[in-house]
Amino acid sequence: MIESPAPQRARLPVPPRVARFLVLTAVFVCAACGLVYELALVAIGSYLLGDTITQASVVLSVMVFAMGIGSLLSKRFQGSPAVSFAVIEGLLSLVGGLSVLLLYGAFAWFSAYQPALVFLAFVIGVLIGMEIPLLMTLIQRIRRQEASEAVADLFAADYVGGLIGGLAFPFLLLPLLGLPKGALAVGALNAVVGVAVVLWLFRAELSRRAYAGLAAGLVAIVAVLGLAYLYADRFEVDARQAMYRDPIVHAERTAYQEIVLTRSIDGRDVRLFLNGDLQFSTLDEYRYHESLVHPAMAGPHENVLVLGGGDGLALREILAYDDVEAVTLVDLDPAVIELASTEPVITGLNGDSFEDPRVEVVNTDAFQWLRDNRGDFDVIVADLPDGQDVGPSKLYSVEFYSLARHSLADDGRMVVQAGSPFFAPDAYWSVGRSLEEAGLPGTPYNVDVPSFGNWGFYLTSLDGAPELRLPQDAPPLRFLDAALLEAAQVFPRDRREDGDVAASTLMHPRIIAYHQGAWRGY
């Protein structure tokens, strides 16, 4: 049996024990950076597309496959492990650091997000996969040891680095720097540590040309990442504007979502978007909010609960009734409430509804709030984002509606916005099934809101599907009347429930799949 020769021992500027510690420290830092790149790809996908499960599955599967390819490719670079490792870390820091900006640009200007995501995940995965085999060779050249011991040391540093990177991403990088700048900062750290350890620790093995090339490359990479960092905000503004028809007048990224407010050139059409999804247009929002609120008010309505509705427009309709004594509004994101309370266009639209002393605002998760609630409400208005992703899908589950049922007074009514029965019919009828299984049989109805298209709702109660009517004390309305409510209960034959739709639950969030198959061709 012929044994492979032992790796030549490197000439080091420090004792082997110190050199080995420095290499393992580099492994630790590079592993942390690699995991941040991975999480950044998942995060940008969830921000732009909202489909967290699919984005995470694509990124993880492609990267793991690519890491295997990278591990095999590393065999070709074992002859010059130090130079190869430095080059790989430089490329990884450049691609990983710029990945968020590249994906944002691909999404905004070229509509090529998914191919770009797969490509970047593959490239980053290949580069990460090449690291460990090369590091194994380097650490053996510092001090010869059993392969099992070297592997154990390398993977221990790698896994601990992954832990730190995974925790630093949501709790440090995102809050302090945001996603684009956070990725760029990590890229710069990755380049400095990965390349610098080779330049100093293994400098005796480098030719002058190799040393100068690596040093110049490190300076160039840090300069590129630094310039990208300086212009990241400008890039984000330009890319964001490319996704909207009208000029953006307000934009912010909160811990929960991206909030964008646009205004048309003539000032007549102001639109609010959350994560790219339209929430209202000033041209026709009254159609939606009148249809949502007033049928539910045709009964006792002294004590009202609003789930969602952070723009205050549903509140405006509710507060038009003088005998409303208290309104509790539960909305997750305080930034939406702040915008709706201070932006002149929105406050003019919602009538300064948040200034009304009858209104109490609670910023928390609606599901958790219902679990803790012990009071009863005459009216519950569920004005929540569509259940097209993991987070909001629970707000359309049987379990959620069961909690709402326990918060509804015996003679109370609950109304739910349920999406479009034309563009997403399966998702719409699934909401009705979920309500029915929760003991809240509903009356379905739909209206036309030009900025949304055809839109649907359910009116429910504990006593069975209630009659759809307007309250006798309803304020003057611009859109809704008795004749329209009668017509709103008619659905075209090609959009009626076909019986194949199932309820959505926490363990089986079917509404996500129903939404994914919707809106095609539109």
C-alpha cells in the first residue's frame, strides 16, 4: 500500500500553536460570514416575494448541492492551498457582500430574481464548499496530526462560527445596518480575515508576484465593498422606485415589513404598499372600507375590535356611528400606525381617527392577542394582509377563527376580508371553509374596487350566516346601498365554490398554496 506523502511543513512567523489558533479563528470568522450570506439570500427573498418557505428551500438546497461541488473542485487547488484559499475568500466576500444589491437590482429592473437567486446561491455554495478541504491542508502544514483530530477541530470552529453568524444576523446586523449594508460589512470582514491570514501567516510560501496580487486584490475588494456601502442607500431608492408607477414619497423598512407610500404626479392618487402589496388607493378606498365595515355594524356595535387596519380607514367608518363607545385596534407594526397618524394625506383620509378618545391601539400579533383576550366584542373587523406566506397564513386558519369566536358577543358579528374571489377563488372559498369549521358560518359577498379588482368578504355570527344589510343608523355612504349589497351576494358561475377547497389550519396552511396558484396571467 502506497501512502501519500505528508504535507510539507510551512515556514511560519509564529510558533505552530499560535499559527494553528489563527487559522481556526479564520475558520470561525469565515463560517460566520458564510451563514450570514445564506440568511441574507433567504431574507431578501422573503422581503421581495413574501414566500419564505420556498425561498429558504431553494437557497438551502442549491447551496448544499453547490458545497459538494466545491469540495470536489478543491482537489484541483491542493498544490497551492494558501493562495487558493485567499483567492476563494476574496471571491466569496465580493459575491456574498454584493449579493443583496445584485438580487434587488435583478428584481427591480430585469424581473430575473429567481434565476439570479439560484446563480448566486450556487456560486456562494461552491466557494464555501472549497474552504474546508483547503483549510485541512493548511492546518496539516502547520503541524501534522491525525486526520480525524484535524477534521474535528476544523468543524468545531466552523459550527461555532455558524452559530455566531446565525445569531448576529437578526439581532445585530439587521437592526444596526439593515440587509444591504449588513451583507456588505460582512463581506469586508470576510475579505480582511480570509486574505490577511494568508498574507501574514503563510507569506514565506508566497512569491512576490503572488503576494502583491493578493494584497492588491484585497485592497480592490474592500474598496468595491466600501463604495457599494456608501451608495447602498441611493441604489435602494432607485431600485425601489423602479418597482412603482408613481413617485415614492415615503419608504421605510421596519422589523416586520417594507412600507412605501406613492403619490401620482397630479397628487390625486396616493397609494400605500406593504411589502409591495397595495393596501389602498385614495381614488377608491372608500369602496373597500364601506363594504368591509357597514354590514358588520347592522346590529349591536358599542364595543368594536379591529384586527389589522393600521391605516385607520376602517376606523373612520366605525367612528361615524355616534353610539360606538370603544374601539380596540390590534396591529403588529407600530410604524404603520405612526404613518397613519402623522402623514397629512392619510390623516386627512382617515379623519384623524387615531386621535379619537374612543380608540385604543395595541401593537402586537393578532393571533397572540386573541389567545390572551378575555373580553367580548359586539363587532370584530378582520382587515388583515392576505394569507400568502407563513406569517399571515395563521390569521386565516381554523384556529385563529376559533379564537375570534370566543371573543365575539352572543349577538355579535364578525367580518373578514378574504381576498379576491375572481383572481384567487380557491383562497377566497377556503376562508369560508375555515370560518365554518371554527363555528362561524359566513355570508360571502363581493364588490368591485378598481385598484384591487374584484374583492370579497365574509360576514359571520354565532347564530349562523347573517343577513347582509345596512344598519338603520348608517351614515351617508358614497358607494354602498341596499341594492348593491343584494347584488354583492351573486357570484359568476366560473367563480362559485366548486366543493374541492379545504379549510386552512396551522398544521396545514392550505391557503398559502391556494394563493400561489392565483393571479396567473394578471
